[in-house]
Amino acid sequence: MLIRCRNLTKIYYTGKIQVPALIEIDLDVKQGEFVAIMGPSGSGKSTMMNILGCLDTPTYGIYELDGIQIQSRTEEELARIRNRKIGFVFQTFNLLPRASALANVELPLIYAGITAEERHQKAMEALGSVSLVDRAHHKPNELSGGERQRVAVARALVTGPSLVLADEPTGNLDSKTSNEIMSLLAKLHEAGNTILVITHEQDIAKYAHRVVHLRDGKIESDAMRSVS
Amino acid sequence: MIVIWEGIKQALYSLRANPLRSLLTTLGIVIGITTVIAITSVIEGLNISFAEELATMGSNVLYVQKWAWVDKEWYKYRHYRNLGMLEYNAIAKIASDAQFISPMYRTVKDIKHGNKKAEFVMVAGVNEQYKDIRAAYPAAGRFLVKYEVEGGRPVCVLGSEVAESLFGQENPLGKNVLIDSTHFRVVGVLEKKGKFFDMNLDTVVLVPFGAFERAFGARHRSLTIVLLVPDQETIPKVENEIRAVMRRVRKVPFGKEDDFAINRVDVFKQLYEKLTGGLYATMFGVGAISLIVGGIGIMNIMLVSVTERTREIGIRKALGATNRIVLFQFLVEAVTLSAVGGIIGVVLGLLVAQLIAKVSPVPAAVRYWSVLLGLGFSSAVGILFGLWPARSAALKDPIEALRYE
């Protein structure tokens, strides 16, 4: 099991008020799945994404990623786990504006301590997998929205992560480009990657094989679906 | 390693992107390092030309005189009696530790040879031992000899510059020079030395003591008694002996101050050390204040930079940068900024030192350690004042930072 959540609970304390964002979630995701987590705003999607992405730790409950207990890890350990296990794709791309596409893709490899030569080679391979080799030396502001998100996907893939975590990956893209990006993710899924997309758009969720609905911090439904 | 390079690249990028902002940021550092480099260069220059010359002057030479060379209360000496042969003979008799001793009268005269003239030349009446006291060795001919001194013969030894201005290419040996109305035959020319106050041996004419008295008179002149002591250790002993005999001969009552002075080149050394000490203190003051101001500038700009780049910090952390890596990155950036200021400061400092050397008599000598000192100081300032901004960057919550607009 790649992801194993048991009793996963996150409570935010704002002053004296306790705001439960996730309540006793149980969720298992197997290697190679393509899961969409859906829900209206305030349903706990973002909190779910932060915890699954090891950016945050649960208040209590268990989160196991690839056999590693994530709860009660230090910040330094979480950073290392993120670097090795998770590839992020964000709604706003989150590329470094002053760095070339290639440099952006190389960034996680820098933190993994990989040598310059190998970095370059791996980054070029990742850019190849999103068909952007010819844009390697362009800055983000010289790329279209779709191209930027493909660079971000390449960056997410370059370390060979256990999990690709996409948070509203098409939120800033038009529908045509959105479909391109989702097709790309579907292709990566076919190549064996585990992909978890967080979205509120039905159109996007339909690329996934399994859809988990969240509402008020709880799982409302969890269904396999056949992809059209 | 790569993180260092990233930090340097980022800092250089910021420098290029906001040249004015960066310039103002590093201004304090630039001023501080410029001061440090310029002043150390000048002091080092002084050390070379002044202190070394001081050393060749011989710190083992004592000058017993009416006036102290360095004294704020110069006016009290006016009432002191002149020194004369009485004092000289008394000191010569008791100062057994002194290797050489000479009386000396000095005056300033114009010197003529044919139609050539050297103006305002120091003429000194001394004995034959003065050669060893001042290491006044002849480059041509010979020094004054004992029988010339005892007989008060009208002969003279010329300083190298005097010889050159009066004789040029001509050989001065055996020729006569005219001082006032007396002809002096040239018996020697001194080696070229260097300048040192009024005792510059290059611009002096030495004549036998007796000849001086006869030609220029001894009345209203105060004698200077010059002694060479073998080493530094015997100086206090000799000084005490001289003081005792001088007080006795001059009948200074018990409890009254000396009415004479025993001078040494060392007083200039002390004066010099005071001067350079003052310069160092100034350098330290100006340098420290500028570096603190510069450091605050760096801190300020780094805090701005950290805030501006909050989202970047979030991205980096999401991709696996640990707190330590983020801290390090911003620290390297701060150090790069201040080091650039330091480099500019070093270059400016060297230029200022050259300028001072050009337009003033103060020399300048660049020491590689002063350059290292400047770069070291500026980098230290970068680390010190970059630490807080870098820490605030490192401690940012990645979730908050990613959401930052």
C-alpha cells in the first residue's frame, strides 16, 4: 500500500475555537492508482493535500507513505521525504521566475544532492517526457500556461517520486490546455506513476480511475470508475 | 556546494536587477572598507619610510642640549643658560660607557664655489668622532681627522647633495668653498643617506669644531653634545650619569627641574607611535561605524528580499529544501552582497591611498593582509547581519509561503 491513512485528523486552533478540517479519515491508495480527491471549498481538500504532501502533519492519526510513518516527523525529515517521495504540481505552476525551465526541473535534484552532470541528464529526460526539450532554456515568462504546467510536471517527475500530487493542476488553464495536461497525467499514470489529483472540477476528475469525495472533513464517497 | 553557488548567483542577480538599491545597500560597507584599506596603506607606508629611517638614525645616539625636542612647555627653555665647553668637558670625562662623543655647533649659511651657490645649508662644527656617531662615512676622500680638529683647520666634508649642487660632475676634493668670509678646503664627500628632519646628512657641511668657532663665533650659541652609546641597555645608566654631572656643573639646586635636556631619536618614535595609534583609532572608529551602518543596510535589504521571495521559499521547501539549506542560501546571498561592497571598498581604498601618496608627502604601501582584512571584515558583517533575515526565511511555513501572493 502506497498511502495508508487511519483516523487521520487535523484540527486548527484559531484562538479559542477549534476548527476540525479533517475528521478521522481512513484512506488507502495502492501503487499505480490515479485518484481524484474532490469536494467543495471548505471540505478539507487543501488540508488533505498538505498532509498527503508532507507539508503538514496530522493532529492525530496515522499517515504512512510508502511504508514510512509521516506523523511526528521533524521539519527536516519532512523536507527530505518530500524531496524523495513526492512530486508536486500546483495550480499556479510555482516555477522560479528567474530560472530557465531546465534549472527549474533540476531544482529538486539539487536538494537530493545529485551531481551536475546527472542532474542535467535527468532533467532533460523529464523535459523530454513532457515534450519540452526545445524549451529547456526558456524562462517561465517566455512559456505559455500549458507549457509552464508541463515544466512543473517534469519537475514533479524528475526525482522518480512514489507519488505525484497535483493540486488543482488545471485551475489556471483554459479547457483545451486543461485537457492536454490531464492527458499528460493520464499518460504518466499508464507509465506506472501513482497520481493523486485534488480538484473541484468534474471534468478533471473523470480522468481518474477512482474518485474520493470529501465533505466537511469526512469522506462522503469513494468509488472506482471506468475511464471513458 | 551547489547551494553556495546558487546563493552567489542569486545575489549577483539582485545586484544587477536593482543596481541603485544594491549600491546604497553596500555603501556603508564600501566606506568602511575604503577607510580601513586607505589608512592601513598609509600607515604601512609611513612605517616603511619613517620608521626604517628612524632606525638607521641610530637610536643609541644621545643629544645633550638646552632644548627638549618634544615638549609642549617649550617656553620655559628660554631662560635656560646655553651649554658650552664646560659641560662638554665634564661629560667627556665621566661618560666612560659612551663609545664616541663630539661637541657640535650648528648654523645655517650660504655656501659658494666659483659662481655656484648653495643656500641655507646646515653647517656643523664637530670633531673626528662624529663620523662614527652618525655613521657619516665618506664616499670620496675622507672624514675630518684628529689633527685638523685639534688645530681648527679650515677644511670641510660635504653632504652629497651640497657637493652635487656646488660641483656637479667636477671632483670637489681639494677645492675650496666659501662660507661667509672663510675658505674651507674640501677633504671628503659623504655617502648619500636619506632625509631625517634637520639632521639630514645629505645637505650638511661638516667642519672642525675649532674652525667653526673661529669662523662663525661661539657666543650666543648653545652647544650640543652628541654621544654614541654601545647598546640600548646602557642608555639609562649613561643618561643618569650625564644628568648628575650636568646638574652639578650647572649648579641646579636640589628639587629643581633640569635646565637641559637629553634627547634621543626615540622621542620621535614615541611621537610616531602616538600618531599612528591615533590613525589606527580613527580607522577603527570610522570603519566600525560604517560597517555597522553597512551591516544594517544589508540586513534591511535582505529582510525585504526574504519577504519579496516568500513564495520562492515555499516552492523550494516543497521541493525538499531543508530549513538549513534555505538559511544557508540567504546567508550566502548576504555575504556575497557585503563581499561585493568589500571588493569595491578595497579597490577604492587602494586608489585613495595612491591619491594620498601622490598629492601629499605621506607615502602609501599596500599590504596583502590589509586586502584580506577588508574582505574578511565585510564577509563577517554579511554573516552577522545576514543571520536574522536568513533565519526568518528558513523558519517560514511552507504552506503559508506557497499561498503568499
